[in-house]
Amino acid sequence: MDVSQVLEALRAVHAPNTLDTIRQQANQFLEDFKNTQVPIVVIQTSLSLLSAPDADVRVRHFGLHCF
């Protein structure tokens, strides 16, 4: 799993101009990521999101909720 895929999905979920179908797909991707990935992958990705110095508060929020 690439961190950039998670970031792209988070941008789609929170962007005001995202179509509803795209937003729903992105949200489903994020939920599937949290619930079906190998735990170590989720932890590593979450730590990357939390430790990024330029991370948006929404990105950090998602990172925290993966634990």
C-alpha cells in the first residue's frame, strides 16, 4: 500500500468539488484500508501520515483513527 493512495483518497473525500460517487468510492477505499490491510501496513502508513511535517489536520486525524 502506498501512502500516496491514502492521501489521494483523503483529498477526494474532503474536497468540496468532488462528485458524490467519487467521494463515496474514496471513503470506501479508506474504510477498506483500515479494515482489511495487514495490521503492520496500516500502522506503518498511519505513522507516516502522523509524522509528516506538512500533514493537514484531517490527514493526521485519519492516521490516528487507524489505530
